[in-house]
Amino acid sequence: MKKILLTNDDGVRKPGLWALYDVLKNFGTVFVVAPESEKSAVGMSITLHKPLRIRKYRIHGRVAYACSGTPSDSVIVAVRKIMPEPPDIVVSGINEGNNVSLQAVYGSGTVAAAIRASLMGYPSVAFSLSFSEKGTFRPGWLKTAMKTAAYKAKPIVEYLLNHGLPKGVDYLNVNFPYEISDKTPYRLTVAAKSRYAELVEERVDPREKPYYWLKGKLLERLEPGTDAYAIFVEKAVSVTPMKTDTSATSSDAYEDLRQFLERL
Amino acid sequence: MKKILLTNDDGVRKPGLWALYDVLKNFGTVFVVAPESEKSAVGMSITLHKPLRIRKYRIHGRVAYACSGTPSDSVIVAVRKIMPEPPDIVVSGINEGNNVSLQAVYGSGTVAAAIRASLMGYPSVAFSLSFSEKGTFRPGWLKTAMKTAAYKAKPIVEYLLNHGLPKGVDYLNVNFPYEISDKTPYRLTVAAKSRYAELVEERVDPREKPYYWLKGKLLERLEPGTDAYAIFVEKAVSVTPMKTDTSATSSDAYEDLRQFLERL
């Protein structure tokens, strides 16, 4: 039996997590360990200065552990305290909202759980479902779309359990388009650098003091082959092989810098 | 005149920031824009759901802007609202505590500011000073050590302003050893994967309920050539050329996955 750790960044009760659960249970024993409440945009942070609590729930008739900390905390506690054996794979998601482009990858709690698992030595995959640009949807859409996304996630998890990650790949970052259906095709992609321009809007409060809203203006030109192009333009499932190592290792390029430092 | 943005992750009044300021002012106009208070371990997060405030202070006789948000917020607001022209370089630090290994790099606010700057198109560098393993130091040590670290940072910034970043490098992650002195040598390094094992300690509260502390056990064997080895074993300044792109681009390795997805 395969051991699967299922986590997310926005809470142990979210429909995206349970849609994945229903698919993953076919492959082995699934341990659900996720933050108690929404912890998106916490990145890779771990909780060092206060203790963590773990609460055991029964949700949809299944055992689930809610961790008071971040997605990274959840992965660490799951592996070290909850699971009797290490996981064969760590699955994170399905997140409500896409995680395409490096801008999103670096800040995402969903992806952070996958990176944390990878740094601890476990193969992992992050799944995210894009919302409409307005962030609104009709009643019932979320649950149905998450079920369809989980159905499309199934062969990817099966591939990872049977073949492992490709050589040189540390985790997969998978994004589903808003228009997800059973027939949505798959694209192997690279991460776009950005998907929006970071803008700042200045306003003045009733006391005539300025304040500022950050706003992301979606980039109009998306590059073919990227995760953003796949989900926004091709309306396809984007599968991005990712590395955790961010060292720039092509040492030829920085021989000059090396020599400079040696002369100091 | 060069335009330099100086930021950090632990507050606009920190001695590490002002030690760097005294060095950077020799190279051009320095804009200080940093979080109002300590924002370490927030990673790359940006503030979308509440407005930001910017307060203008005079600190050590110099103008400094304190941002109510994260290091990433500070970079965005600095570039879009405070600086009249884009920066030639973004400098983050000097952080109190090292940021060696991917474990640290992914969670660090200091490094996050450098990554954010790089994603926005500006060359950047993150500086961090290692504390003793116990995290304690004698009175006066911090200020003196930060001054020495800033002195050792100077040629690195000068190199970046004169030569730019080496090809294929998006930012530099620089760490100073606890034993920093004028004579400390420099090492060009790669990021270690981990510097500690993630462990969990279970305790029981007075009401007999369990709670958990995360604790990092420092790895005993550090690999030569890594940032961790440089600062802990060689007691050298570690200079790590970093990339922001975490796509796994060696497509040969995942041709099998591509074919698998195409067949679905």
C-alpha cells in the first residue's frame, strides 16, 4: 500500500482537498494533515516561537488532522508525528485560485507545502484551480469544478506513484484552468516569470492622510509554453516540472566574479 | 549618480540596515524603504486585502520610509511610489541571523526582497550576518559586527554597480560568519539544500493535552562548497549566485512525462 500525505494551505475542510481525497484513496492510505484555517500567502514559513496544536477531526466520515500552523508546519508534523511511515508522495491542494508564474510560486502556501516536502526528501505535487478573473463564480461551481480537477489530477498522481519524478525534477506544479472539463488537454510547461505588473494606487483617507493599495494588472502578452499561457489562453491543464535548487550553477558565467572575490 | 534602494525584513531602525547605508551612500543616492516592524519569515507575501501606510522618518539624520507591510510590499511601493527613477540596484539587509541553505532562502524575508526586486527587473543582493549558535551575543557585538559586515559588503556592491550581475544570475545571496573581521576571506558558493533536520518535540500541557514544538537540529556534516560550509566551517563570507527561475528546463529528462500527458 502506498502512503500518501494530503495537505493544502487553506484549511482542512476545503472542498478542493476532499475532491482530491476521493481520487487518492484509490492508490493507498491517505493521511490528511492541513492547516486548521486559511494560511495562503504564508510562503515557506514555519512556526518556531509558539507551540503547535493538532486536532483530530472526522470530516465526511474520514479522519483528518488540523494543524494550528502553516502548510510547512503541517508537512513536518505529519511526517514526524502523525504518519507511522514516511509518505511515498506528498500532494498539496487543490488550491482555490491558480498558482502560475514565479510571482505566485514564491508566495504560494500550496506550492510551499510541495517545496517543503521536496526539501525533506519526498516527491510532491501542488494542484491549483484557476478562478475567473473577477474571482466570482455561480453557486455550486466550486464543488463541481474541484471534482473535475481531481479527476484530471488522477493520472498525474498515478504517473508519479508508478514512475517517480523525472530526473532533475523536485516537484510538479499543476494548474487547472477555470474552464476545466473532462476533455481539457494537458500541457507540459515552464513557469512564466510574471503574470501581472505590480502597481500601487494612492488614496486619501477621511483625515486627508495617504494610503496605498497594491494591485496586480494582468499582463496582456503571455508567452506560449508557459503555465500562464496554458491555463489562460489554451485553457489547458498546465503541468510544470520544478526544481527547488535556486543556486546558479553554470560557473563559467561567474568566473569573473570568483576571481574578483579571490583578489579581495 | 546611481540610485540604490535599501530595504530589510526586520524594521527600518535596525543597525544592520544603517551600517549598510553608511557604505552605500558612497556610491549614489540611497532610498531607505523597509517594513515598520519585524517581518521575518513572511517569505514573498504581499499585502492585498488591506491598505498600506508609508511613514516618513528621520533616522540618524537621514530620511527613511517605513512601510506597514512586508519586505515585498516595501520594494513594490518604493519603486512605484517613492523613488523618482527605478533603482540601479536593490540591497536587502543586513539581516540579523544567517540565510544559508535552501531551507532558509525559501522562507527568508531578506532574500524575498531580493527575489521580488529581481522579478521586477532590478539587480539585487541580500546580506545576512550569522549569529552564534546559541543566538546570544555580548553587548555591543551586534553594532560592531554589522559595521564590519557592511565594510565587507562594500566591494560586492561596487562590483554589481560596475559589472552588473553575471549572466544567468538573478541576485546574490551573501552571508557573513559570526566571526566576521576585516580579514575574513570570501567564498563563491552554492546553496546547501538543508542546514538542519526538521524535528518535532511533543509535550503535554497542564490540562494533559499534547502540544508540539518544531525544532531544527543542525546537520553535523556540511558539504564543502556550500554557503553553510563557508560560514560555519571556513568562517568565510559566502557569496551565492542565485536564480529566480525554478522551472526544471532540461526537457530531455521529462520527455517521458510529456509523452504520457499527450496520450491522456
